[in-house]
Amino acid sequence: MKDTPQAAEKRGTMYPISKASDQTLWFVLSYPKIGGVERRMLNLATQATQKYPELTIKLLITSDLYEQYHKDTQLGPLLSGSKVQIELVETAQKSKLQQPPISNFLLHKFWRKLRQKLTGLVGKPSSGPTEKTLTRHDAPLPIQEPQNFEQLTQNSWLEKLLKFTAPGDDVHCFGGRIERNGGILLSQQNRKVVLEIINNRNISNVVSDLKCILSNIGACPNLRINCLSKTVYQNFISEIGATSLQEYQITCTYYKTPCLPTIKTPPPQSVLFPRENVIVFGHRFIAPKNGLLFARVITDMYHQGELKEWKVHFRGRGEQTSAIKLALADPREAGVVDVGWSNDIEGELQQAKIFISIIETGSYPSQSVFQAMRNGNLLVLGDAGETAERFAHEDVYFTEISESAIRQVLINAMSDAAHYDIFEAKSKAMKQFFQSFYERSNQATELISLHYDLETV
């Protein structure tokens, strides 16, 4: 009988618990630059220390990320005013086991077709656990070398984790490959470890590493896996098989609520206005975020004369930066489009009118979307994954993830945003929508409950 996610969620060894006040909880992340997971980690750490002041929370992060935090106008003050303690390590150099995706399109196409043939997907509809679990298959996955236990161990953060943590500590790894693999190994050293699976894109690679390590170290009753959303959870269980987790005594679940910005109330109206006719795309410049696709949409709209009196800000960085800039050459030269990183995305969202997110596997629970919602931006969202379900609201603009559909929906949103009364009403509705999420969001408590019996905190 085939395992189901629901059955898997109910199985597994009971996770050990202890009094939070007697222990230290480490938040671990190896990434050097700010993205959604980095924002979420700092917000969760701050919220957890506010809710549970007896709990000692320490961040183990790179010196580069620490520097980036302080430059950010929203995260800098949050970090300075937080009670979290910080330990720094140097940013790891990319090894063969951390190579970025290959950029050659033909090679991507070859690997994608080969992957489809091997999994029997050619000419067949997706048979995943949900209808829109993975709605697009045109973005290449990183190519990962064959698994080798010694290499995975050597290239992990195991030594760093052993150096900074102590027996009995709790460790929460937020998604990077080297800390995730180090965390698996660390769970054998009298530490309780939770690994986060944060997206759908690299699940095959995550499972491949996990199976390799587990086959060498055996049962891991001190290891727990937690997925960022139900969609990620369903894909992960489908890929690894629930019985595999049961065999190694590993429990797996997912967050039921999103993480929201720590600051509850939006800035005063006097700060928010005057608004400008600005559209913001604020995500990493990597294939799943569809920045290159949106760049083609914007260039076409510019050539059609549909961006008069409007500006478009592409805010991010990543492996597709050069390609995005090239695709936007004409509107950039005309001063219609600006591409680059911003340390003040909060300030830009306060002045902008529209935010767009067309992530191929879904925009829930994107930190950028919640940040834009909080600041009263009109939201244009791709309808993949859980997006339409989680962000169901009459004033959210949903679109299929195709050039023609995005263009038409964006034009509709621009038309509404150009009318003061319509924009004011919809902007206010988005702030209220954010507040409704805030009132039921409890991810910090969910995270702490993965490690401790909350009755003892």
C-alpha cells in the first residue's frame, strides 16, 4: 500500500523534549546574502525571544550575512534591538558539492528531458500529490554529483556545529545544504536537530543527500524534519517515501501558519504617501522566481507603449542577474526599469503601488509578499501551488504563469492603481488582509514546539 502524507505525519518516534530554560536553541544558516529565508529566520528568532524570554537563542550565521543584516533598513534595527546572541563563521567557498546550476540552456534542456524520461513524465500529466504542487517544469534543477558519504561529511558544517554547540543543545537548520547535512550528522552527537525543507525546487537533491547519510549512520531519533508549507511537505514525502522516515525513526511535519514581519503596525499614512506609479519585483534572481520571464513581459509592454508614466524596480540578485539585465536593455536605457539590490525594500514598498510574485511553485508563504501586503501594495500573484488558496481575496490579482496572462493581469492592476479612490480602497484592504494573517499567525510558537514542551517554557 502506498504511503500517504497524512499517514506519515502520524507515524515516527516520539521526539525527545526538555525544559527550554535549561537549554540553548541554535538557529543555523550558511547563506551569505539576504533572501526570504534569512528574513524569516531573524523575524522568528526575535519573536521567539519576545514570547519566551527564558529561552536562550543563538544564531550561527556567516559574517557576510551579519553585515548584510545591518545594512538592511528593516532587519538592521531588528537585529540591534533583539536579545538573540550571534556567533559568526566565514562564508564557505563553493565546492564541487555546492556548484550553482549550469547556465547553458541546451544542457538544461537535455537534463530536463532525461529526468522526465527516467521518471516517466514525458507525455503524461503530473501525478503529484496535489493538482498544482509543481505547475511548471521549465526551470532547470541544480545538477548534483553522485552522493558520497565522505564528501558530504567533509563539506558539511558538522565541525562548526560541534565547535559551537554543546551536548544537550537544540539546533534548527534553516535550509542550506552544508548545515542541513551537518545537522543530520550532529543529531548523533547528543543534540536534538530540526531540519527545514524550505522549497520544492531541490527536494530530489535533499532526499538524495539524506538517504546517503542515513544509510551510513542508521536511526536518527533525535532528528526531526519540518517543511515550510503543506505543498513542500507533500512533495518531500512523495519523494522520500514515508516508510523510509519511519525506518530511521524520523518525524516529519510542516508549518500550519506563516511567519510575518515582527513589526505589527504599518507606518503612518504621512510616511506612505505620496505613492508613485512603481511596480516592484522583489525576489532572488533565480529560475524558480521567474524574474527572467517577468523581464520579457516588461520589455514587451515597454515596446507596446504600455508603461507610460510607470517605473518597474527589479530588486534582487542571483545567477540570472546578467540575463535579466540583458532582457531589459531597452527599458533600462530609457530609465523605465531599474535593476539591482536594495537595502531599503521596506521603504520602496511604502512608496510603490504594485508588487508582483510569480514563483513557479507558489508564492505562499513568501516573506516578500507579506511585506508588500503589509505596506498596502496591490498584489499580482501567480496561481501556482497554494497561492490562490492561501491568498484568496477579492482584491488580489491572480494570473497564470505565462507571458500573455501576466501582461493582461498586470495591465488590469495598473489601471486600478491609476485611480486614486480605487487604489486607496484596495490598498486599505491589503493592509487589513495582512492583519487577518497576523492575528492567526503563530509560526514562532510552532517552531519552539518542535524542540520543547511548551508547558515547561
